Amino acid sequence: MCATLVKMRRAWAIVAVAAAVAVASDVAALNAHARPLLDRRTCLDEPSEHTLALDRSRRGDALYRFVYGTLLGFGTHPRVGFPHVEVGPVCTLGWKDPVAAIKIGSSVFVVTFEGARVATVKPG
């Protein structure tokens, strides 16, 4: 009977750990959707971990290639239908999947992605 009790306690401990892991992952997923689009107001403010994650991702790489190649006009194949912006400092102000907010000089833009591709750019 003692061995059975030990096995039951072990089984309940495993179930409790699995439940805790499931709850923690659900909370992280919910927090990702609840975060605001803008996590900083200026390029001098410290970016959040979420914004740093975007900047270091494939999407962030595509965003900055798009900014320099299309919006600032340094690319060899500009995309039609997007605004042209005067050259200035560029930074990500924040993001809430699939939308990012960027600042170029004194202008703020809201960028919407389709996968890792920039789909739309609107003044923010």
C-alpha cells in the first residue's frame, strides 16, 4: 500500500507541474495580445523586450530593408504606392502582431505585415 501511495503522489505531482506549465504558457500568449502597439514614444526611450524581438526577427529585417529601400528611396527597385520620406533617424516604437509602429525623423508610420512582407504603410 505504501508503494501505491508513493506512485499516486508522484502522478499528482506530474499533473500539477503540467498544469502549471499550461497556465504559464496561456498567460504569456494572452499578454502578447494585450500589449499596446506603442511601447515607447521616442527613439531615445528604452525599447521593450517585445520591440527588441521584432527588430531581431526576420520581420524586423524585412521592415528595415523596406524602410531604407522604399520609404527612404535607397533601393534599386522602389515599390509603387508607398510614401517617400526624407532621410532621418529610424527606430521601431513598438509592435502588436501583425502591426508595427516606426519613426523616421519626426514622422510616425504604422506598418502592417503579411507574413514577413510589408503590406501597408500609413501615417500614424
